[in-house]
Amino acid sequence: MAPSDELEYLKNLVTQLNEKIHALEAKAKAVQLRTILMGPPGAGKGTQAPRIREEFCVCHLATGDMLREQIAAKTELGMIAKKDQLENNKACKNGFVLDGFPRTVPQAEKLGSMLESRGEKLDSVVELLIDDQLLISRITGRLIHPASGRTYHREFHPPKKPMTDDETGEPLIQRSDDNVETLRKRLETFHKQTGPVAEYYKTKGLWQGIDAAQSPSVVWDNLGKVFRAPPAKS
């Protein structure tokens, strides 16, 4: 290749790279998503939330993962830890998806006050809706990779190798509380606690329900429609 041709090639390559960088920067700046993902255990939050995080470049804050110690220590509603995560986690600069929080109306009110003090507000509250009996069928076959939280199902989404995580080769587990009796109690508690929370956000015009009995890909498509819709007026 002649020097002049090589120089022209490199110039074109640099131009393409700069365009790609600008496009990615614009995308990152444009993404502002603050949402809550609600739903009973087994509805698919663990499948959809990480995908929301990756697609929209936001942080994923799950009560079970990030607030376990604070809740065990009975800090006030876990709000101290949640506030620290939202303010100090660099991944939250473009927004967040809250998974499993808030669980009560007082928690929802405190979250709203905290966001208002930061000059921010929620964009949406999405509840994954599914029949309890179908959930029980789903969960009793659920397998989990403890380190990452990846989930599989013996029947609907089995790992390539039995009881083995596809990505790491590490063993999968079944939670000891993934049994029918325990699940019925957990579902009863969920409906009792979060029913009022859903009603609270309905009055705010933020709540959206999605049929979680559909395939994960269909659920994802419906989530995308919610997240890309014009923001709700509060």
C-alpha cells in the first residue's frame, strides 16, 4: 500500500472511530431511566433487571443483594443504604432500576421525598403480573447460580449441563425455601404488602402492569415500550 493510500485509510478509520465514540457518548447522555420493577418471587425480575441495566446503562439496586445487612440491622427502612447507593454509585448517574423496593407505602413515600430533594423523580413503576399457581410451578423448578444471581429452570430454561452454570461451570443450587408451602406464604405476604404500593403508584400515574406469563422476550419487548414512552406527568 502506497504511503498516501495508507494515510487516507488511517484518516478514515479515525473518523469512523470518532463517530462511534460520539454516538456512544450521546446514547449515554440521553439515557435517563428511573424505574421500579415490582412482582412476586419468580415473576422474572431477576431475568429482566440485569438486562435493563445493560440496555439503559443504569444501575440495578436489589433489596436482597444490597440491603440485606442494613435490613438485618433494622436501619430505618433501609433508606440510608439506598440513599448511599444512589448518590455514590457511579453506575447510577444515568438512572436506576429498583428491584424489590419499596415494599410498603411508607417506603415509597420516603423514596419519593429523597428523589425530590435531589431534583429527580420516577419515570415508571412496572409490575410483572402472573397467576400464583403458575409461579409455584416456575419456582419449584428454579435453579440459581449464587455468585451472579443467574437463574435457570429444570423444565423451561435448563442449563446446558445439569446443575451447572453455563458461563462459569460452577454448581447451581435450589433455594431451600423454593417449596410449595413456603411459596404460598411468601406470595400471601407479597400481595398483602405490595398491593397498597401498587395502588399508591397508580394514583401517581406511574404504574404499568405487564403480563409476566409470556416468554421473557415478549416481556422484554413490553418493558421497552414502557421505558421509551413519554414520561408520566406527576
